[in-house]
Amino acid sequence: MTAATASSAPTPPPDPREITYVIGHKNPDADAICAAIAYAAFKQQRGEPNFVPARCGNSNARIDTILRRFNQPLPLYLSDVRPRVHDLMVRDVIHIQEGATCVEALEAFERHGVSVLPITDPDRKILGTLTLAQMGGFFVPHIKDPRRMREVYTSLSRIVRSLSATILTATDEDRLEPLHLHIAAMDIGSFWKISEREKLSAAQSITIVGDRRDVQLRAIEIGSRALIISGGRSVDPDVVELAAARQVSIISSPHDTATTAWIVRAASTLDGIIERNFDTISAELPLSLARKKFSPSSPHAVLVADEQGTLQGILTKSDLLRPVGTRLVLVDHNEITQAVPGAEQARIVEIIDHHRLGPMSTQQPILFINEPVGSTCTIVADLYRRAGLSPSPDLAGIMMSGLVSDTLMLKGPTATPKDAEVLGWLSQIAGVDPQQLADQIFSSGSVILASPAAQVVRADFKIYSEEGVRFSVSQVEELGFSNFWKHAEPISDALQELLDAEGLSFSCLLVTDINTQNSILLVKGDSSVISRITYPHVKNEESFDLPGIVSRKKQLIPYLGSLLREMASDEALPAPRAPRSE
């Protein structure tokens, strides 16, 4: 049995602290997904490992079409990046199996400098914990009951292992039993008299003696459980033969008598010392809650276990002082309200975006690239060009797809000459005609027909804050408006549900016709806001015709912002609302 061991389980996945996730906004569109894939690949190509593309929302038919076309898997889904116990815990835990000795525990404490030793079974299920303080209580002299200092519960094989001793003869050496330590440091005439007065059983006694033949023979005669010969001194063959015949074990210790006696005492098993009343926490527990487990009077460490009680790690007070937080590169957004939940507690290390600047703070200076172009994929592709790198044809196709989708094949108001230039460069590498790709992307399926109404209003959904007013704008792109009008009523109800659930002042859905480059705006919420919208109504008071409006970022958000600033000057802003409690 190994005294102290690290994990014997299969090799764990990479430590999350070594990974940087490249991730787009909530409810990602094609540009967010494609930019995450392409930028992670750019980092890898530059020799920067462990950059992983990720997403914080579901895919859709358009994204699936793009990924299939260019042989890319859907990025890893991250629902929440709040720091959790697994981000700080020590995974390679030094632990001891049940049945180990005090000697082995002390060696583990000394060798590894740990403060707590988990006690486990062979399958790593936690049975208890052990600290140096607990062991100190075991070795403290018991003045009122000195006999206890001679008691040891162990087996002869454990004594041999602790002493690095040699067995000369032994019987049932693996049997666990209570034993009494006896040092033969007196004349043969006095030997055993004290033990007799204390009514100790010879069959449970271990006698430590040097090369005194008379004491050795007397111990064998009275039937001692074992003789331990200190100092590695020789034992006459006839004494060994007699001991074997009487089933008295003889062990040769390389240590002097005092050291041998101490080690034999420490060869006791840990059964009577282990603390079996212990707490564990889950590796998925948020650190904000884990910190509450610690106080000035609480233990220095707490064990991390799964639902079956299997040891997964250990978290100490010192661990809580280390820098923490999942490393993130944000692409296609820079506002914390649009980021993956928990991003405010993460370590944002880079931002690559083409939207307006929103409120954002970081723990340290970061690389922040923000360009007024039509697509984040345009920026990423330009980074390849500036670094003298060439993406693979599939990656070039991925960036083409994000660019084509976000600029509506260069027809949208956000498109720039740089987008057109980069699209031409990517097209040559991918060997793909941009217009044919655009036709494939935009005919890949209707979001309205493919999704329930609740998913339609959240498919590409962002929350904004202007003048202290929180509102949302969702956008779907369709080939014509017929699908929208056929499902307008359930979509309107779903938009109201979204409004209530998020506690917003108003919510908008922009339905854009890719062919005509026009949109319909559906608005739910505060009537004072809706009444200020100057576009003509379509069919009802909550729907508006927006000819030539296709960009949420460059056209609709600035317009809504101007309405709210006007209302602020008139002191007519709607009162804030709280999200609906579930």
C-alpha cells in the first residue's frame, strides 16, 4: 500500500485556468460564432495555445449551414463563467488510504507540506480527514494514565514497514490487533514483573530488546507476541528456531532502542485519530458561496467531492487569495449586459468588436480592437493579413460567412470599403464565390418557421441601457415578411413575456427583409415610448414600417437613443422595472 499518493484516476481534462475562451455575445448570430472560431484559430496559428472558441447561446439554421459548409464544429457552450471551486481547487490531492499508519501520515505531511490529509478507500471515496493537530493529540503524553503511551493498534507487517525492519520469523504478521509496547531495559529478574502487576497479556505484548539472550528467551517462554531486536543486532539461530516453534515473531530493527520504541508507537493505524465528521463542497459551487464556508475559526481547508463522495480536490484559505476567473476574449460585443453570464467576475483579456462602446471595466490593461466596419470577421481576417498569416480555406470561408451575414452581402448600411476588400481576399483563399455563398446562407431557413415564438424573440437578442432605461432589441432576417405576419400574434405574446421576464421598459423585434432591405419593427412595453416612434404603423399600434432600416447597430439603436434623450429632457422617461421573479 502506498503511504501517500496523488490521484490515480484517469488523466483529468486541462486545467480551466490554462484555457482562454473566445466567445461572442448572448444569443449569437453568425458573425459572433464565426469570429470566435476564426480568432481562436488565429491565436493557435501564432503559437499561442489553449484558445478555445465558445458560445453562450443556441445555434440556428443559418449558423448550422455555415458550419457544415466549412467543416467546423459548433463552439463549446458556456452557460455561466462565474468563478467556481474547480477554478481554484488543488486537483492533484495528496491523500492516504484507510489502514495507513501514523508514520506514513507524518511522512506525507513532511514531504508535501500539506495541512490536511484526506483519508480514502481504494476508490477515492472520502472516509475522513487528518491534521497535524489531531496527530499531536495522539502523541501527547498521558501523565494520569501512562499505560496509554504503550498502546498501539497495528499489525506486525505495519511495524516492519514503519521501521524498515527485517523479519526473522513471524506468525500472522498482517493481523490487526491491540498491542502493548514493553522495553526490556532491566535485569532479567525484574523483567515482566511490572507488566504482571499491570495485568498485561504476554500474547499482546511487543518486547523491544537488544542482544540480551536471557531476556529474549524469557520473552519467548512467556509467549510474547513479538520481539523487536534493536540496533540490528544478531540473534542466535537457536533463539530464532525456538521463537518459530512457539509462534513468537522476531523482528530486527536497524534503529536504536529509543527510536525503535517511538516508531513502533507511530506504527499505529489512523483509525482512532481520523476525523469522520467533515464537510465537503461541490466543484461547481460558485466561489462567492464557497468563501462563506471559511471563517477565522473554520478549518484551513475543505475537501471537494462529487455526489458519491469521491475526492476531486481540496480548497484552502490560501487558494482563495490567488487570482481567479475564467479568461475570456470577447468578440462581436463589448457591453457586459450582452456578455456570457458571470463575465463581470471573469478575467477579460481581449476585446475584438465593431459596435459602439458600452460601459465596461477590466482588472488590467487589455488588447481592445474596435473598428467601424461591418463585421467582426472583417477585423479578424485583417489580423491574419497584418501578421502575414494565411487561414485555411475552411477558415477563410468561415470569416466570409460572418462578413456576408452581418453586412447583408455588403448591402447593409454598416458595410465599408474595407469589408469589400477583405471579402475579396478571403474569397481567393477559400475558392468560394461571395454571391453564391450569400445565396446559400440567406436561403438556409426561416428562423420564424424553424423556431417557437419564444426562441424567435431571443434568437438574436441584446439588452441596452440609455438614459437609465433598460430595453431590448431582437432581430431576425427573413426573405419577405409573410412568415412574420402568419405568426405575428404568438411572436407578439412572446415579446411581452420577454419584456416581463427581464424587467425591461420596452422590447423591440426588428424583422428585416433581406431582399428589399426594409424592416418591420414590433414594440411592446411602455406606451410613452411607443407613442414617440415617428415611423408609420403597420396593421396595429405596436408595429411600424421602417423602410431602408436594416441595421440594429447603426440605424435603430441610435434612433431609439435619440427618443430616450428627448424624453429625458422632457422628464418623461419610464420608471425602471424589476425582472420577474421565477
